[in-house]
Amino acid sequence: MKIAIMGAMVEEITPLLEFFGTYETIEHAKNRYYTTSYRGIDLVIAYSKIGKVNASLTASTLIEKFGAQKLLFSGVAGALNPSLKVGDLLVATKLAQHDLDITAFGHPHGYVPEGSVYVETDKALTELAKQVALEQKIPLLEGIIATGDQFICDGVKKEWIHTTFNADATEMEGASVAVVCDALNIPFCVLRAISDAADMDAGFSFDEFLVSSAKESAQFIIAMLDEL
Ligand SMILES: Nc1ncnc2c(CN3C[C@H](CSc4cnccn4)[C@@H](O)C3)c[nH]c12
């Protein structure tokens, strides 16, 4: 079994590389892919760099070039659901692109022809995450993620995304990974730890909690590997 673990920022995969300790580095398409193995599972790890385009390229490469059979995304996110606080973990049930907009032609936000507003994550992987959370007595919210090529740090935009997509969190890569994995028929899950509240203080909160929240998400992913 070959599993890809993907983040967007180096801070989101550093805890993984530190945990696994030894790995090969392969340079490709202006990025680096790290290969290792863990408990008989072949792993390929990468951070995409920020945003939907970078995430699509990396997710496609992990699958098409490196042969990943499942893809786990680990990272941080901004909370839209007021009950989500910094450090809380969220596993996505489905993801949408909040900045995809051809409403001029009568389509809903997040929709383009031959597509869908939401892409669902793999139910088995989501159930595994819930099982691990129960075993480790870690609170885990199952929710909807809205992805867009913007760092959300404004209450008005935050509320619009929350309401329009009924989304619990926002980030900049998950929905594009979802489109790629869905098209290539690769089971995937998106796990995010909250780093900020996507409001006017989001930048400061993000800077303060990126590392600790990224570590929390990465540790949870490792716990999932132990049960795969
Ligand atoms: N409020 C929010 N809105 C949108 N996305 C997020 C995220 C998740 N990641 C973090 C990072 C922010 S941009 C970036 C650029 N340079 C430095 C740090 N972050 C991008 O990869 C998306 C956490 N909080 C978010």
C-alpha cells in the first residue's frame, strides 16, 4: 500500500518528516517529494505550497507520478463555525470552492458545468479518523470545508462563506485536492487543526498557532496510519 500525506506549507509536514526521521528526497516540478516507509506502508510526503493551483499539481503528482493509492491531507484551517476554537481538529465530510463563481450564468456559487458544488471525502477514512479520535479521547468535528485562494481575515467574508456553503472551516487547498482525488478515484481525507477564526485577528492568531496546530494535525495523521 502506498499512501500520500500532503500539506500546503512546510510547517504542516515538518512534524511528519521529524517523526519518520529518515526519508529519500525527490525533486520534481519545482517541488520536493519525500519517500519513506512506516509499519510496512510506503509513504510519499509533500507540501504543495499555498493555494488551489499548487495543491492540484502536488495532489496529481503524488497520485500519477508516485502511485499513491490513498491521500491524507494534514494542515491548519480558519474556523467559520463559532464552536470551533484554536487547536480543535476537524475532519472534512465534503469540500467546496468558495471563490469559484459563474453565478452570472445562473449557477450556484462553487459550481461549474460537469462538476458539483461539493466533493465528498472517503467515508472509510473519515470513519477511521472518528475511531482514532474516540480511542485517543480527542474531540474531532466532522464538517464541511470551503476552500479558496484567499486568506480569510474579515468577519463579513467569513460570514458569507459560512452561510453560503454551511462550512465549518476555510482554507486554501482542500477542495482542489478533493477534485483531483475524485477524478483519479483515489480515496482521500482532509484533516485540519484550527489556527485562527478567519476574522480581523486571523493573521496574528495564525502566526501564533500555525506550528502547534500543524503538529496536532500531523500527530493525528500518524495515529491514523497506526490503524490503517
Ligand atoms: N483564515 C484562513 N483563511 C484561509 N486559509 C487558512 C488556513 C490554512 N492554510 C494556511 C495558509 C494561509 S496563507 C499564508 C501565507 N503566508 C504565510 C502564512 N499563511 C494557506 O496554506 C491556507 C489557516 N487559516 C486560514
